[in-house]
Amino acid sequence: MNDMKAEYDLSKMKSRRNPYASKLKRPVTLRLLQDVVGYLKGVAAKLARLLGA
């Protein structure tokens, strides 16, 4: 009754672009304080060190 395979060969599948992708993306502008930008850069640096980048 279970039609699921243990593995699927994705190279044999027909691929196509997502027709809705262009409708999902919109440009957005956010104004951030300098201390917020500094905090986010610090978080990104810590994450990069953890990931070994």
C-alpha cells in the first residue's frame, strides 16, 4: 500500500521554474538605526565563525 520509494533519482525529473516566484518578491526599504546595523553585523560575524566561513 505504501508507494513511497526509499530514494528518488531527481535527475530524471522534469524541472520547471516557479510561475509564482515573480509575484512573491517585492523590493522593501527599511530604515535601521546604526546600533541595530552594528548588532546585526556582530551576529553575522559570530555565525560566520561558527560555520567556519
